[in-house]
Amino acid sequence: MSTSTKTLKASCHCHATQFTITLPVTSLPLKIHLCHCTICRYVHGAPCCFHSPLPPGVDLDFIAPSSKESLTSYTHPSFQSRKWFCKTCGCHIGDSSLTGDVSWTISTAVYDANAGEKGVWRFNSHMCPGSTGDGGLSGVFGEVEGVKLGMWDVDLPATSTATATAGRDDAGTRIATAIPAEESHEDKLNTKPDPEDKLLAQCHCGGVSFHISRPRESFINSPASQNWLFPLDKTRWLASLDVCDDCRLTTGTNVIGWMFVPTDHISPALPSNLLVGTSKAYHSTEDVARTFCGTCGATVFYWCKERPEIVDVATGLLRAPEGVMAEKWAIWRAGRLGWPENGLRYHEGFTRALMEGMKRWGKERGHPEEFVVP
């Protein structure tokens, strides 16, 4: 017997925040947009966020003892919404409207109870790729499960590296297709790196801010460099995209980028607990610490006891002038994602699109297919 509604269940990693949403089946599949704007990147610490607006009148039904008190909210004068994340583990669960009747745009990465279900989600568009400087993940893949993703920019600046042509998706919604300007990879990246360069990493509210140095001669010549530098280019740090369940449920995004940096190449000097500025810590396991901004919720660091001298820095915080992929600073592992089996279980179509797209992107831009992260 058919039913007129569908209930989805969400939970963050620590389970302090759990709720359901009940939707009319006529509203399914919910359309997912990947927002690449600077706000979303700096608030999540990820390459983009994965959001879907709920139908009017649909609210979150918290599962006791969870409630809105389990969450921290964050807003800013430039925002049109209020952002919500778990106080304990930092997972973003969505945005609510600031005025009028409450409406929600949910983070679609936290619905494990419905993982792999068909007909629930549909990837629909890349939003604001022009703000990335280099296209970010919108330049990696443009189709999921046979659906060509629209690309939509708001107030694309005249100096942007992309222009836009108007179009409409299958529902008649106005979209734009981003067209990269003609500029070669070599033109963007041919400047020889200065050993004294420093790269700013900072969350949206500015409560967490630090600089990353390039590999120093002392590190390059040490045995440790064999694990953390690419043999053919020792001026940049290794980086990888990760689709593991733990990262997904502590960020609220389907994928996060990590750049692997020795702790002594970060300034100001990191305290032993890694709590920079407004950071909070969450231990996802006994031997793993994750930090996030307690004010805006941005993921900052991943650290584990197996390699205490290295931190994984969330690449969504990087302020690289060349773009969000920070290619003057990062060498990306293009042939393999971190924990692909987790991503395939949660959403196979997206994960396969990302895997295949990264291989193409890496080949075009000169990144290696493989290196081993200890």
C-alpha cells in the first residue's frame, strides 16, 4: 500500500543531534546543489557544501534527548540565513531562514538511515563556481547518475575567471553554465614558489586563523619527508579528498579535502591540544582528535596518535590566491579518494562521479594518481 509521506532520519557523528523530516512523496527526489561560495567554504572547511531546500512547512522533528539546544547557530550581517552545527562534534545540519515562517535548507550528508536509497536525492547543480578562482569541484565533475549539473552564479564579478550563459533546468529554474576563461594551467602556476611564502588558513568568523609555511630544507632533508613530500616536487604539500563516514558526519558535507602539514610548519606555534583561537576539539575515536571553530563551525584539523607530528588541514579554509584547490601549495592524489567504500555506500552516483572526475582533472593538471598517506 502506498503512502503519501516519506520520513528521513538524520544524525551527526556523536549522535547528540538527531532528528527526522517528513516529506510529501511528491516532493522527492530532493534536489541537491553544491554551493562553492566563500561563505559556505569558510563555514564548513570543505570544498563546498551539499544543500537541499525543504518544501514549505516542513520542519525538523528532534529525537529526544536531542533538541535545538544541542546545536550552535551562526549568522553574519551578510547572511540571508542562520547556520546550525552540533555543539559537540561540529557537524553542520543545515540553514534556517532569518525572517518570516521558518524554512530549512538541509545538509544532505547526514542521513545515514537512508543511505543508498533510490529516489530520495538528485544532484542538480553547482552554485557559485565563479567564487572559487579555479572552479573547485565544479571543474572536476559536471554530471551525476546521468544528470548534467547546471552551474549558477550570483553577481559574477567582471574580473572572474568565468563567464556565464543563462539556461534553465528541467523544472524551469534559471541556471547559468560557467565557461572557464582561456588560461592554461601553466599560465596560472608558472611562478616559482618563494621558500618564504606563507599561506593563510582562516574560518569565516576569523576566530581560527594561522599560516602554513612551505617545506623547509631541514624537513626536506629529513627521513620524514619521504612520507610527506612528493619526490618530483618538494615545494608543495600532499593533499587528498576524503569521503569517509567519520569526516562526512563531522563536517556535514559528502567530501572534504585535507592537506597534510607538519605541525612545526604552522604559525603561530600549535599548542599540544591543537586548540587555535575559538577552536573546540572532538575525539571521534580514542586516538583521533578533530577540531572545529566553536563560533562558525568550520572544520579545522584532523590529528591521530599514529603520526602526531602531522596535522590534516581542512582545505576549505585555505586562502590561496590561485583558487580553492590551492595548486601552488598542494599536490593532489587524483587517482583515489580516501575511504571510497564509505562514499559508495552513502551515495554511489556522486562518489563515482567524483572518482572519475578527479582522475581526469589530475591528468589534465599534472597531479599524481597515487601516493600513500601513512
